[in-house]
Amino acid sequence: MSGARGTGVRKARAGACAPLRRRLGILVLAFLIGAFGKSATAGEISSNGTAHPSIATSLPYNGDPIGLRALMAAYGVADDGTLLADPDGSGRPLKRRTDNGVYGVFEQQLYRPQGGDARSGITLFGLASGSPQDRNLINFWFQTGLVFAGMIPNRPQDKFGANLEYSRYSNSVRAFEHDEIAFTGVPEVIQDYEANLELNYLFQIVPGWTLQPVLTYVWHPDGGASAVDALVIGARSIWHY
């Protein structure tokens, strides 16, 4: 009896809150906050101090070999205590056996059309991660955007999306690049951040086949402040059979 009574109370509370949620336009809120960490074994660190892909934990660059090559070198310190860019030093990066960070993810449905399911309507989402600057190419990254799904009558599978992404290069990366300029006298690009804005529209041609044109504008490609911004136009197509 107590279980049935408890179930009835929960249903009553949910029913009482439903009109308020509809008026506020708040239907679903999901979020996730966590931390990650990893220790490398001797076999996972190569002779030049870089890490094996299995210890890559930075969310936006997980498994990226370019990011991994900079993982240890980005700190800018050699294993003999000199600056890594110093030609009189060992030239071998200081080895780091651990990496860690924090991340967060959220998703909020702002609007659901009458008769629509949980995937229809307007949804706001966001992701972010942070990692130590002394061993990561990117120490802060976030992405946020809106998805409009099933908003056109008679086209319930169509979706329009807009998202903004930002990646910040670590201070240790910039320090290492400044050191290289100081020792060599050769100018080079100092990486600061990369950001992009993407607009896309996914429409169903026939059941099982979709086409998604994509328009992306990129600020500071590859983190270069002096790099020319880029406009990228493309399309994705998926066929389920």
C-alpha cells in the first residue's frame, strides 16, 4: 500500500507541475559534471617525452596525434631543467606521467511543439572542458548551440542547427613559441585561440537518406592570430540501408 501511495503522490506532484513547466517552456533539463585523470606507464611515454594516444584525455582533442606531440613539449621545459627551446639544453621534453581535467555537459529543451516528442522543438546544449596548462595543447574548450527539430509542418525529420565552438591554447604553448623566437630569431605564429561558428540544415530526401549542407566560419585557424579567417562550405549525406 505504501508503494502505491508513494507512486500516486509522485504522479500528483508531476501533474501539478506540468502546467508550470509548459508556461515556462522548460520540459527537460539534463546535465553532467565530472572529472577525469590518467597515469601513463613507462611504456606509454616515448623516448622523446611524448605520450601514447591512450593517455589523451582532453575532450576536444582525444586521440589527436598532433595534440599529443605537443602534450609534453608544450610545457617548454627540458628534462635537464633548461628551456626546451634552448639549443644548449638537452632538447628532451620533461616527462609527465599524468593528466587530468574537468568537464561539463548540459542540454535543455526550450520548446516542444504540440504533439511533438522529446527530440522535437528547440533545444539548447553546451559542453566545456578544462585541463592543466603545463601538459595540454588546449587547456580550455567549449561548445554551445541550438537545434530546431521538426519545426516545419509535414517535415518532422528536418533539423536546423547553429553552434559556436572555442578552443584556447595553453599559456605554456605560447611561452614555448616565444622562447623559440627568442633563441632562433625566426618569427613564427603565436597560437592563442581558434573559434568557429557553424550553421547547418539537415533534411530528409527520402526515408533513410538525409543531406546536410554546412556553412562554417573559422576565426584564427590553428590558433594563429595572424592567420586569415576561413569560410568553409560543405555538405554531409547519410544513407541508411
